[in-house]
Amino acid sequence: MLQRVMASDTDDRTASLKRKGQGIFTASEQRDALVKQEIEKERAALAARTAKLKALRLAKEAEERAEAERQAAANPTPTKTKAKPKAKKAPASA
């Protein structure tokens, strides 16, 4: 009977330790999951901000290009005519 009580006591202790270990492990997994969620939120926010800034930059570049085209159309630059090449002088004989 003493062995049965000791075995029962050991089983209870083992089960208790397993539950405690599982509880710690589960809490660790929960913390890891929360950290991963936070990292994912930060990545999404960064991606959204980057996309917004890229869209603004592209819109600005398109506006600047359109403005440059309007100015070029309003103020056409005169075309330069090429000067006729000058005749080469013959080398002087001495």
C-alpha cells in the first residue's frame, strides 16, 4: 500500500510539473504571437506609408513634366542654323 501511495504521489507531482511546464510554454507562445502581430502591423504601416510617398512623388514628377511641356510649347527655342564650314587654307610653300 505504501508503494501505491508513493506512486500516486509521484504521478501527481509529475502531472503537476507537466501542467506548469505547459502553462509556461503556452504563455511563451502567446507572447511570441503578440510580438509577431506587432511586427506585422509595423510592416504594414511602413508599406502603406512608402506607397503613399511613392504616389505623391510620381504625381509631383508628372506635374513637373506637364509644366515643362507647357513651357516648351509656349516658348519654342529657335533652331540654330549650322554655319558653313570655312575653306581650309592651303599650306604655304616656302
